[in-house]
Amino acid sequence: MNNGTRVTLGLGAIGIVIGILVMILGAGSIGDADKWRPTDDVYLENSQGETVSFIHIKEGNGDSIAVFVSDDVRCDDFTLEIQGGEAWWKVDTCVNVEGRSLPSGYEDDPEGWLHLGTIVEVEDGVEYTISTSHDVVLVGWEVIEGVVGEFLGGLAAICGGPTFLCCGLIFLVIGGVMAVTSGGNKTQTQIEITPSVEVDSNKEEETEEYDKEEKKWYEDDSS
């Protein structure tokens, strides 16, 4: 198997492993976001009919506060009043769903809870006083953004995982074809042939006889 084939098969295996890991991590992120409840990150709580004061801390919460109530509360029955600074109550539009008054976007709310609106333009270090008609749980908006971001990140990972898997499989197929069709890097054996010269012994003897006769003829002629 040559180096190119090994690299191709290696890339295919790595792509498959990454695809599987990405999908597992993405599913875990979605699962964590789906299990989130407002009580996991309480910024402030207030009981029905009571008034509570607080000094806003922007770090980790942002300049807005999401208001959650139990899902047995009717949207059109809920009221909230806030005093202090420039903050104001931005209520969600109530819609009628099979005789129930629910906030728009209720489908995306955590199980057992309804997001009825948001307190906006909250300033860092300013004291506020709120009163509510029902029990509420307040959560900093930065926390909500983090939960939503975790969910979207997990969704993107699940969608991207199959892409890595497909690329990995393609590389494996290509590598397999290369392994089958190519002979690989075979060791080449080089044979060096040294030419040999054979001397005819008979011809050599005839040459010697001729030299002797010629020498003899010369000597007789000289005498």
C-alpha cells in the first residue's frame, strides 16, 4: 500500500470519528438546553401580591430581565409594576389557544413555565421595586441568550456531523479503490549483467603457428 493510499484511508477514518463525536456533543448540548428551567438561574423571585426591591447587577445578567410564571397562570390575568430608573415592563402579546390565554411564542418556553415578558432598560447599580399579581421568577437576559446559544450550537453540530461522516466515507471508498487498483510501492530488483568475452583456443593456436612459420622463413632468408 503506497503512501497516498494510507493518507486517504486515514483521512476517511478521521472524518468518520469527528462526525460521530460532533453529533454526540451536539445532542448533549441540545439535551442540556432542553432540560433548563428558570429556577436553575434565578436572578430574583417575588411572591403573589408582594413587593420586592433590588439593586440591579448588570454583569452576568445584561440590561434586561426575563419574567417567568408557572404555566397555570393566564397571560391576560398577570400584571407587573416596576419603579426606579428608566426601566419598563415590556409584556408579550396574549393569544387565545383552546380557551387558554398564553403569551405569543409559548411553544418555545421551558416545560411547566411561561415567559410573559421582559423588564427592559435596567441600569447597573440602580435600585428598583417591583410588584406582581402572581409568583414570578426573574432571570437575567444574558442567561437566556446563553441557553438559546447552547441549543443552536448543538443543533448546528448535529447538522454538521453527517457532513464529516459523508466526507469520511468518501475518502474511505477512494482509499479502498486505490488500494485495490494500485500494486503499491513494490520493491524493484535491479540486475546488472556484465558482458563476458570468450577466447577461441583453436584460433589462438593457429595464430601462434603462423607467427612461428613467419619467423622461420625470415631467418632462412637472412642466412
